[in-house]
Amino acid sequence: MRASSLQNLMRCYRRHVAGRPLETKPAALVVAVGAGSDDGFDQAFQAGNFRFVLAEPEAPAFGPADIAICGMLPAAADEIARTFADLSGLLDPAGILFLLAPRNGADPDRAGVAAAASKAGLDLVESWTDERGASRDFVAVLRAAGAPAPVAASTAADHPFTVESTPEMERVGGSLPYRDILARLHRELAPAHYLEIGIRLGASLVLAGGPATGVDPFPKLRHELPAGTRVVAKASDDFFLEDGEARRADLAFIDGMHLVENALSDFMNVERWSLPGAVAVIDDILPNHPAQAARSRHTYAWTGDVWRLMKILEAYRPDLFLLPLDTAPTGLLLVAGLDPGSRVLWDRYDEIVTAALAWPGPPEEILARGGVVPPVGDGFDRVMAALRDARAGGAAPAEIAARARAALAGEVKPAPAPESAGGLRRFFSKIGALLGAGRNFG
């Protein structure tokens, strides 16, 4: 299964199965119509007690299915209706259908899909289109006409894990706490709107000095947040699909799910919705031990394989300015020169993720923090000055990246940081208000 399709299926599961009766039903039947035996669709069903069956499109002879997954959508309206009729006959009356169909450049007729579903006795619950990869899936969720949507009986678990580690596996490094760098970015860049993906306890979100939005499906705040800060209790993919102007930011901190496919999607969305001069900061790029980089967590200090995202950006986005910083506990990657119009990562998403997951690692240079930049000293000071000046001057993405590279190389001298960012903050806030056309980011 393509990485983008698997993420879409996981979203379907999270929104319509997690915490609901289907997840706790004994031996609930999941039928995948037209899927290959190695498609890996079962990866989306990490909880519960599910049985999985593969069926041919021409003869889906199993049922009644609690969940049906279909990976095709015929082009002709009459064929769509027949397909839905076959799938409707497969479903249990309380069952649900997940459709993940490649668009391959053609946008589906949603009204036509809904009409075909209605003829087959199905209601179209929701649908969306994915802009990632060559296939650009059309995703739809359907259930029996008139059937009530099951209410979540409980809050889904916050990625529980079992610790199986040693002191060596838990060691950390870094010359400066990462929150010190975030505080400096807030102080000197004075963002018009700050966006944080993955807020957890709120220890970094509390640093925001202006309008801010924090996104986390399971926020567990232990800090009093500043005025103008809003918390959105959603998964990041839901947020980016649904939350309008709140997506637009000129400083973003990405610390969400620690898997490369999720971190890449978060970066792509941050860039796509970025305000002019935006800077993104990505956490957990430097695992200190191979165990911390495992995709399945079993250490307290856990980076997952976010280190692969840095390598992806190096390979596929040479236009960006990338600055790995030696911060504690697990490193930061500062990214400047964000280009909202770039399609490189979107168009090649599936092939990029497939290739990245095949890379062995983490490599020794990552574990040894080779090539990372100290977060204090002249080099970082020059970069900060260059970013301040470029943002204030309205420089284009390529110019911002070029200035930052020149500053790091010592080709320019740092300008002194302002004693107070208040004036600059007010300036950027006015710009944010204009861009938001009167809408409140907070």
C-alpha cells in the first residue's frame, strides 16, 4: 500500500473506528476488496481484535463485513453504482465502507459519488482528496443509509508503549536546551502567528509572545498559556484539512508523531500554508542511540526515524536552507526559504517515503552529531541576523535561503539583535492582521 493511502486509511480508522464499538467487537471482520496480499492495509488496525480477508472485486464472497476497504472507483456512473451495490451487499447493517481510490489527475464528481451511493442504499459520510503522490487519492467513508454514526465510547489511547531500555539507550546530548533556541526565535523573529504541531504538556507553546496555535490530538497541558494562544485537539492531518487561516504561520515547530511519513507530511503542510518569510523548526532529528530511532517506541528518549526527514530535505529540496543544531536532548533542524508553491515533495511523496524507509540507519554521522552547528556563537548569530533582515525586507524564499547560507559561511557580519522585539512584533502582528483579513489567529 502506498504511504499516502495507508495514512488516509489510518485517518479513516481514527475518525470512525477508534474508541467506538467496532474497535472492541470480538473478531470484527475487515474485508479488503481488490487488495494484494502484501498491501499492508492491516497496519492501520493496530488496536482491537480484527479478522482480515482479501476478496476479488468481481466476487467479494465474504460477509457480513464490519469494515470494507475498496481501492478502486470506476469512471462511469453506472459502474460506480454497481460497485457500490456489490459493496453494500457485503456490509453488515452497522458496517462501514472506506474507499481509497487513485484519482490519477482527475477530480471525482462528489455529487455523482453521493448519488451512486444513495442508489446502493449507502450514505456518503465524508470525503476528501489527497494532494500527495502520483495517485492523489480520493477518500470516502460510507455507511448504510440512515444508520446512525456510532459515538466514541472512550478517548483513544495516547500511543501507549512499554519501556525496554538500558541507561545507555536513554543517554542524551546537546550543548543547549532546545527550548532556549525556540525562545530566541520568538524573541528575535517576533512571528505574526506561531504554529506548534505536537504540544503535549505545553512547555514550548508557553514561549509564544503573540498569536499562537498548538495542535495535538491528546493535549495534557501543565502550563498556563499566554493570551492569544489557542489549542486545537486534533491530529495534524485533520487540522490542515479543516482549520482555514489558523494553518498560516511564519514560525512553526514540528514535534508531532515521530515517524518519517508523518513528520514529512507535517512539514509539507506547514510549508504549503506558510506566511512570507516563514521559518520551520523540526524536533528530534538527532537520536543519541539506535534504540531511540526505532519506529516502535520502547525508550523514554524517543526520536523515531525523524532523522530521515533531514536526509529527505537534503536530497529533494536543495533550495531550502537547512541548519541542524546541537540542542538537547535530540537536536533541532531549522529550515528557511520555505516555498508554498513547491510541488516536489507532494508529487513524489510515495516514492520518497518508500526510498527513505529503505535507508539503513541511523547512520553513524547522525548518532555522532557530525556536521551539526552549535546553537551559540558567531555562526548562529549571523544566521539569525540574516533571517531577521530578510523577513523584515520581504525577501523571496530563494533570497532568504541564499542570505542564510552566506551568513553561515561568514560572508556577512551579524547585525545586533534588537534590545526589544516589541516594535517588530507589533509590525508583524499588523501584517498578520491584514493577511487574516480581520480573522483572529488566536
